Amino acid sequence: MSAFHDLNLRALDGQDLPLAPLKGQVVLVVNVASKCGLTPQYAALEALYQRYRDRGFSVLGLPCNQFAGQEPDDEAGIRSFCDTQYGVTFPMGSKLEVNGPGRHPLYRLLAGEGAEFPGEITWNFEKFLVGQDGRVLARFSPRTAPDDPALIQAIEKALG
């Protein structure tokens, strides 16, 4: 199993969110926030999830409050916002840090030293495409919309 699939996160409801069940799937990992100018991307992320989930694709939303305090809510508030405003059904983890000394192990794997696409996370809604084997295939900037042709092409290629 890959290092990606070995990780365990916490879901918004406080339950364990192991990544092992995602083995064999293509996953778009996105650090999200509910008070950001890019927050409307939730709608396109959900559409992407609905479009490709039956082919072995998932979105993994990970709230982060490290960028201008744009995710101030607790987990219950985040869940309520995602449900009522965007009808989010893809997996959502609890809040975590993507940069700095408290950087979550997932983000050390995705963007840390020795990663395929290293470097600080620049803002909310930065995206990492993880292949079926747990390797990071691509990194997309926060401004790359979930329905951007380059992102769609990368997902379709990864799905085979």
C-alpha cells in the first residue's frame, strides 16, 4: 500500500477517515474554506464528484483556516454550510494545517520536501490529483476551476 493510503484522517463528524478504502481510486485532494472568494468552487467540485464517482473517482475536501481566517467555523458549522449551500456529498475531513510546523502528514506527503510537486500551499482550493496507486499525478493552483479542461483531462487520463 502507498504512503497516501496508509494515512488516517478525521472526518467532519469526528469519525475516522482512513484513506485505505480509496486505494484503486483517483482522488482530488482540495484544501477548502467557506468564507473565500473561491468558495463557489464547491459546486463544481460536487459536480465533478457526481460525474466521475462511478468510474472510481473521489474528491477529498479538507478545511483549512490558515489563509486569512477564511474557515472560522467548527466542524459542525462547516458540515452545515457544505450541506445547505452546496449539497456536498464527497468526503470531507476535519480542519487541518497545510503549511508550517503543524502541517498535517498528508500535506507533507503531497507538498513537502521530496514530494513530486513540493512547495507551500498558496491559498484555499489548491488541488492535488492522486492516482489509483497513491502517487501524486498533478498539482493545480487555487484559481484552476474544477471544470477546467486541463484538470478534466488529467482526471480522465488517470481513470484510464
